[in-house]
Amino acid sequence: IIKERKKSSGYFSKNYMTKETLGKGAFAEVKLVVNRMSGEHFAVKIIDKSRVEEHKRLLTNFDSEKSILGRVKHPTIIRVKAIYHEERYFYVVLDLAKGGELFDRIVEQGHFTEDETRIVMLQLLLGLYYLHKQGIVHRDIKPENILLADYEGLRVQLADFGLAKIVGEQSFMKTLCGTPMYVAPEVLKARGSRMYGNKVDIWSLGVVLYICLFGFPPFSDDLSPPPMNQQIMQGLYSFPSPHSDRISQQAIRLIKSMLCVDPEKRISAKQALLDPWLRAYQEGTTWRI
Ligand code: ADP
Ligand code: MG
């Protein structure tokens, strides 16, 4: 599906008109583009090759992202349309998520209702279930990497496979990466030696679930000590009132089963999809994804 083109520079710009910047990440700048032929809008992730060549890690990152995105096809995951490999830059053309980051929507609204949260979680769990079934771990689940497909509504899509790695039988992931606030305890404890698997995504999604409902994170250095790393490794989080008064016990129970320190006991994507709180949506409200 990915058409790789090693053509003279300007090939990308012959096909696409570049508009405003949509976002910046650790490794790339993302811009809005218009296809000159069709007039269709896309996003393009522009990666500076000089940076890539300077830092071999970035290259590995890019290659892993490229190969993973080529294999992945699911409504909850941003699709790669084309990759242009030119003199100075890599251009990765992506489906445009018009609604921007989930993070900004949460901030705008303060927090989501349970119905809204359920819709978001259901889609993300379907996406994770799909990835995990194929042995892919995202490893960087956080609201900045969860995009809204449209200006309105809550259709969500996972972006940024920069950190994703295929979990092979021998090559379990050992690298410490990801954003501390969303990082699973086993990753913090591992310190490069122990192995960890796809449950790290469930933990991160548990943090996202908490933030959706409460409007603030479960772990943070702004709170009372111990430091955030310790809070995470010990599973020290609470459901403070008055916020918790409007949140159902079923929702709290799902948070607890996702934010479970022991990855063995932590719920899987498949099990979470059978959760009664999530199924309350599937069985008969008027919400549409
Ligand atoms: P990085 O690997 O550098 O973090 P991302 O893929 O996460 O790069 O992209 C950085 C930001 O660009 C995202 O947080 C988001 O705001 C924006 N962005 C990325 N992909 C898209 C897309 N397909 N549609 C709209 N905005 C996007
Ligand atoms: Mg990102």
C-alpha cells in the first residue's frame, strides 16, 4: 500500500500544496496539505533527513513506523497514503484527522461525560485489540496521539507509531521510552533488563480513561509526594471527590482493572471490550460512532 518513491526533490510538492502546521512532535512536523489533482485534504508528516542521518535512532524509528503503518488497516488507526523519500525530507502522507487532538477537546470541555468517554474508549480498545492480535504494541498511547477524525463528534484515531515495535517471540521490548505520565509501572521498573508486553498500552489507556472522566491525570508531580515515578510503580492514585461523586462505580472498576500494577492481573483489550460499563453503550443508546 505504501508507495515509496525515490524521485528528484520537488516530487511531493508537485502533488501536494502545503498549508498550515497541524502539530509538532519529537521527530517531525505535521502539516495540512491539499492534493493538487483531487483537491482532497491530507496531513503530511515531514521528517528532516539530516536529523535522521545524524541520529541513527531516528532512522530506526522511522523505519519501524513505516513498516508498521503499512501493515495496519483499521478504522481507529490513521492510514498512510504515500511516502515520499526526497533529498532533504521524508514526507509521510496521512489521512487527515480534522478534529485535532483529543487532549484539546478534553481541555476545552473540562472533562467528558460517561457516555462520551465510553464511545472514545470503545473505539480505542477495538484499535488496541486489533494491534495486539498482530503482535504490535503502540507504546505511546496518550491524548496527544489520539486524534479526532472530524470537527464534531467523537470518532477517534490513533496516530504516531514512532515508538511502536513488533513484539516478536525473541525480541521483547526492553527500551525505556514513552511519556512518564502514561508509562506503565513495569516499564519504569524494568530499567532495560526485564521484558514487558502489550499490557503497557492498556495501562496508558487507563490513564487516558481517568483523564477523560476526571479532567486531570491520576499521577502527577504537582500532587503531594512521592514523585510521579513512585506513584506509578506503587499504583498510588485516588478518586477524589467531589469529582468522583458524578462517576459510576462501574466506570471506577474499569479504571482499576486497567491501572493494575501487575501486568499479569491487568485486564487485556479483549477482556476490556466485554466490560459491563463499556457494553452499556453497545446495548442500546442512541449514540453513533
Ligand atoms: P511525533 O512522532 O513527532 O510525536 P505525531 O505523529 O504524533 O509526531 O504528530 C505530531 C502532532 O501532529 C500530533 O500530536 C497531532 O497534533 C498532529 N497530527 C499528526 N498526525 C495527524 C493527522 N493525521 N491529522 C491531523 N493532525 C495530525
Ligand atoms: Mg506524537
